[in-house]
Amino acid sequence: MIIYPTLEILDGKCVSLTRGRLDEPVLWHVDPVETARRFARAGAEWMHLTDLNGLKGGDANNDLIQEIIRAAGIPVQLGGGFRSRDAVTGWIDRGAGRIVVGTLAAQDPDCVRELAKYHPDQIVVAVDVFQGRLMTHGWQSPSAIDAGDFIAAFDEAPLAGILVTDIDADIEDSDGSLGVISGLATLTRHPVIARGTVRSVDDVARLRYIPNISGTLIGRALMARDIDLGEALALARPSAEPTAEFL
């Protein structure tokens, strides 16, 4: 299982959002570029970066995102407000390892399928679910689309994965019920990345045993130092099963 240490940036600063609200960010006094480097030094294979200004249609973080991609030393999975083909291909050309699309996938699934065809294993579809409904526009707009049907629409596309967020669990700051995510994971052949479920290393250990969960994002818990990244990475690595000795 891949651990994706996660940064969310707003106006050039590392933040976490409370209940998904952009107007109430929790500010972390860390340097985003150096933090990305620390992720790599700890042994992370990937990192995830969310551009919160991008969710609002802004580009204030573009230079910083470019610097993080260059400096991180590991591939960067980038999300935040990708609403057009040009926006996606532009950041792939600038070195992003993967692009996460949610609203674009709901509004123009044919475009996303074409992007996946031309950029295989570089497109991740975000499935954000709140009270059983698919959400778009950065968790702000409920959709009438069933989450399972939405996932099924991309069955034949060569996606890098499906990023599933159970917003119910994430915003309530609970233990993070895995019911929604584990259920959706059974509906796709694509690897599923879980978001909003990890608040302790015990949660990492638990995720390892859910079928088709290939990875998880960890953001706030790392910033708050509730989780040590090195310990989480060690737990996520496959362990050798005991074998019987033959005499």
C-alpha cells in the first residue's frame, strides 16, 4: 500500500480545512518545499498536493507548485480545480506525476476518458461522497449521480486509480468509518486510494486488510504530528508471510 503524504496549499501556505470550508483554514507554519523534501527523505514513494486556490479558479500557487514538483525528489500527484483538458495536460507537461480530476469527470466524462487514453496511468478520478451523494466543485455541490455508477463509467479507461473520500467521516473528525470506501472499492478494477480515514498508525494498519485499497492520503495527521511518516510507511510495506520449513 502506498502512503501519500499530503500538502494542501492556500495562498502559498500549508493549511488544512475544517469541514471543507476554504474560509476557515488551519494554518501550519512549515515551508511547503522543505516539507515535500522531508517526505522524500522519510522514504515516501509519492506525495499528494492539493491547490486550494485552484479550486476557486485561481493560479496564485502556480510558481510554488512548480517549485515543489522540481524539488520534491518523488512524483507529485496534483489535485485542485482541474476543469479543462488544457489545465490537465499543462501540468503533466510541467512534470506532475498524476492529475486528480473530480468535477471534470462528472461534467465531461468523455474528456477524462480521452485524457486517460493519451496519458495512461497519470489520471486519477476523485469520488467525493457525502451522505451517499457524489459531490463536485470541491465538496460544495451535490450531484444526482450515484457514486457506483460514476465509478463504473470509467471501467475501461486506463486510470492510475480512483481517489475516494468519505466526506462524512472526514469532516466529523471521527475514527473514519471505512464502510463507504470499502464498498466502492469492490465496484472497480482500478486501484482505490482512500482519503480522510487516517488519524493514527492503527488506521494505516487497518487499511492494509481492505481489498483493492492501494493507498491512502495522510495530511492533517502528519502536520499535527499525530503520525510519524516513517512509521506509517513501514506499516504500509508488505511484510513477508511466515513459511514452513521443509525437512
